[in-house]
Amino acid sequence: MRYRPFGSGGQAVSALTLSLSQRDMARGPEAACELVYSALEAGINSYRLETADPVLAEVLGEALRHVDRKLVQVSLTLGAGDGRRGSQRDFSGEGMTEAIDRALRISGLAWFDVVILDEPGEHELPQTALNALKALRANRRVRLLGVSGDGEVMDAYVSTGAFDVLSTPYHVNSEWRVRNRIRTAREQDMSIFVHGWFPEEFSSARKAAQVNLPKKKGLFGFGGGRKTADHPLAGAGTFAFLHRTSGWPAETICLAYVLTDPGVSSAVISPGSAERLAVVAEVPDRDMPPGLSAQIEMARVAGAKAA
């Protein structure tokens, strides 16, 4: 595992962050604990709770109980409810303070390194809520504040200077506005966590071969003109090559690509099993095959022209 600078306190964060959600509880708390143990063995020191679910917090706290708290980074996502039935989005100062205090009390983690607000709308985050979070940061129950999302309102939140961390979708075909937002965040000394690095559009060879492929119209404007799978130029200018690299599944190529960006602090993973975790945990220590970066850039440029 490789580690990158995190925050302004000289800390380091693993290139991968394990995200835990209700999906990881499907096989019971013991299985979720084993997933965390596997991550620790792989050298991962960064963990994220996708919701303020007290059961999730308890499981993570139990799994990290014998680890020096100063050696791990733990993030809590707020605003999406606590994962329980009937819970609602809540960005009020009172609601977020209560969720943080409950998660800390149940987990025994003492503090959260980052509290991340999940896609707050333009008018969804009152100043009183920010003041409450700053009060939690002042008494060291929360160390850093973050914001997560992909909408245009994220540019406004980044520009406020109120946040220390940006969590954003980022992948091989991310558009310029996402890349520009990341660059702006880095200029403001924000740490960058990326998720969504393997979107559904790249999940199969057939889907990847359609990305960036312009639709051509035939006679009277109805269909036609698209290359067949056995055409010698099939997939040219697309991301079809992601599924044609020996020893590199498409998922690992996409993960390796986002990690080549020096501005990225950590990539968020949700492996679901120890077996899949073992596969992705090897990626930070591997160098991408020669020529792959160039192929990615050429496909991106082709997509921009097609648009």
C-alpha cells in the first residue's frame, strides 16, 4: 500500500479508503468486521462510514478497537440519514451534532477525522449548521470538514473556503468541469477523495465500446452506420481497450488511472468481500502498462470531439 499527504498536520492516508454501508452488513456484523481486518492487513488506514448508522459505527469501532487511533483516519458521511428505515436528510446543526455524538459514543472512536456532507443543495446548508460543525471541530470531536457531490453547487461550496476535503466522482472519462473543480480544490489546499471511479458505463466490454462512439444515421436519418463487433476498427476512439488488457481487469485500470493524479489523496472503494478487496488493494503498488495512459487520453479527446 502507498500513502499520501493528508491535511495540514503532516498525516498520511492510504491510497485507498474502505467505505462501509448497510450492504456490508448483509452477511452480519462478523463479516463486516472481517472486511475491515482484511483492509488493515492490506495496509489501508482510511475508513468511511457512508451513513451515521449506529450499527455500522459500532462494527467499525469494534474492528479498530486494538489499533492505535492516531494511526487510522475515519470519516463519517452526514446528510443522507442514518441508514435506518424512515430516516431523512438532515443538515440542521442539531441533527448533525446528535448524529456525530451518537456515532462517537457507540463506536468509541473518540473523534472523526473528517465529517463529509453528502451533496447538500444550494440552500440546504444553513449557516447555523456550519457554525455547529465548527464548534465540534473546535472541541476536537471533528478534525476536518468535507463536502461530497457532483452538481454545479459544489463549485460554490469549494469556493467558500469552509471545507478541508472534497469527495467527488472522478474517472477516466470525467469532463473538464470535474477536473477543474479538483484543481481549484487543490489550489485551496483541500484534500481530494474520489469515488465513482468505475462507473456502470465501463462495466462490460460491450458498454465500454459504446462510450464516445457517435451515433451515425442512415437513410432518412434512421440508424445505421455503426461498426459491427468484428469490424477491424470496432471500438476505435472508445474505451473498449479497458477490457482487452491482459492481467488488468477494467476495474483495476480505472482505479490505477485516478491514482496517477498526484492531487488525489485517496480513492474510495466498496469491495463488498475480502476476495475483491484483495484484488483492488494490489493496484496502488502496480504501475499501469505502457501505453494505457495514452490510450485513455486519446479516447477522452475523441469523446470531446464527438460531443
